[in-house]
Amino acid sequence: MNTHQFIPKILQKKTESLSCTWKTPSNIALVKYWGKTEPQIPKNASISFTLSNSHTITTIDFMSKGNSEANNNDINFEFFFEGKKKEDFKPKIAKFFERILEYCPYLTTYNMVIHSENSFPHSSGIASSASGMSAIAMCLMSLEKSLSSVELTDEFINKKGSFLARLGSGSASRSIEGPLVVWGNHPAIEGSSDLFGVLFPYKVHEVFNNYQDAILLVDKGEKQVSSTVGHDLMHNHPFATQRFQQANENLATISDILQQGDIDLFINLVESEALSLHAMMLTSSPYFILMKPNTLEIINAIWRFRKDTGSKLCFTLDAGANVHVLYPANESENVLQFIDNKLSMFCQKNHYICDVIGLGAVKL
């Protein structure tokens, strides 16, 4: 795997200080990745819709170390989340910085102050690590661009941003671009890689344009089992091999579905993938359950509504209790009425997020 392309060759410019802000979205996987090897290499390829309204905004203030600190090779940073200093978030970010130091050697020459905020509840199964790590990665790319003596193209910035983000959170590799991103080497996807996410390279049928995602907040609390722990449990999982094969076969299938516009096959595959993900949790050792009773209430209500009305809405789940309701834009009025009347009662304080498929990271 060619990682040398991401090691800076010429960093001769001097930037004493820089402040940059990026807004990067979460994403929702249609074909899930669950299981990885070091360093953050997926056991199967995945594909996701990039979201828009569910995002992280991160500002990093870079200040060049003074003469007294010039020989200090430590990575120094402070982290504030939604205005409050968060020491408990720092170890994960510090590990991320250590992983990427080979590709971002300038990290040791700056003191950093990071301010981050989410538009959605943290650690509740809306891929907050995806949007959070991708935002930090893109801020680092802004610094690298200011230091580089050669012009960095937007294509390279996005590719390296995805590569760096992946080393913080695998799914973060899919949050740099949109509307559909594939991460993981797969023979059916031209240009795909285990090292970074790539835009779905084929023409998508118009039925999937402007697709909608209503995120039903069943549980806003922090998950009982982190995704990192869940991924690790796949190493000795009795059904791991079959699951990785299933996911890769489903990715080839959904590639055809997205191009041909067969929405019924889309519904079947996406819901099956969601339940397969949670089946891996139910059958790992130790086993665990991230769905809540209201998650199941919502799923059953969706199935009844689809049977009774012929609607093309469907659900998917990330590694958490919240339910993503996916549906075509032309059904928005009916689906949102259904959510208000029947599904919101199963959400904490009736809260849900209306989201739409987006185009990825934006510099502010």
C-alpha cells in the first residue's frame, strides 16, 4: 500500500500562526464495516451516504512554538468541546496525532488549541467520531497547505484528509466528500482503497438524488459499548468470515442498485445490512445489545407503514439505538407526517433530526 505519497516532501514556508475552521458531516453507512486490523484497515469495504445537517464544526488555532520550546518534540494541544475543556477526549486525539506524525511532522512545531462542537448528540450512534476526526484532519490539511512550497490540489487535500481521518476513525474516511463514498478495496469499485474513501465512481439513478434521512433520537446517551470495542470483538467472532464475505457481496449488489434505481432492492439490502450489523453484536463474546425497546417499536412501525401505504421509506442503524429513516425526497411530506404522528413518541423528548444527503467537508 502506497502511503509514501502522504509524507510531505517540501515544507519550507514558515507560518507563525494560523486559525482555520472546517465543517464536516457525519455519514450513514448503507453497507456496514464492522471489524478491522491495524492500522485502521477494514475487513470489508463499505459505502455510505454523506449527511449534511449532522455535522461537526472544528476550529484549530496553530501557534508556532517559541525558541524555548523549539527542541521539544512533544505534540501539545488543548481540546474544548462545546465551550468546555474536555480532558477525557484528549487521549483519543493524542493517539490519533501520534499515528499521523509520520505524515504530519509539523505537528511537533506548533501548539494547538482545538474548539469543536456538534449539531447532534455526541457518542449516541450518529458517527460523531466520523465528523469529529475528519474535521481535525481537514484543519491539519489547511496548515499543511500553508507550509507547502508546492501547490496542493483540492483532490490531494481531500485524499490525504480522508487518509488521515481514517487513522482516527475508520468511518471518518467517508466524511470528506459526498454524496456517496466507498471505503475499502473492492473489485467492483474503480479506484477504491483501504487507505482512504473515494467518491462512488458511477452515475447514480435519479431516484437516489437528494435522498432524505430523518434520524430518530431514541437514546441520546453515550453508548454502553464503544465502536472500537465492538470492532475488536470481530477478531474471534464465530461468524466473522461469513459477515465480511456478505458485506463485500452486498457492496457489489448495491453498486448495481444505485446505478439502476431499483428502490425495492435498495430497501431490502439496506435493512438487511443494519440487522446484520447488530446480529454481530448479539453473537460476539462478550455479547451486547445497543438497540433499545423503542428501536424495535420504530422498526415494526416502519414495516407496517410501508405495507399499508406502499411507501419507499426504509430504516438503517449505526452502532447505536437511533434509527435512520431513509426515503426519497418526493415522499417528504407524508413521511414527516408519519414520523410526527407515529414515530416521534418513541424518541427521547420526541426529538429527531431532519437531514439530507450532502457533499462533504466545507471550509468556513
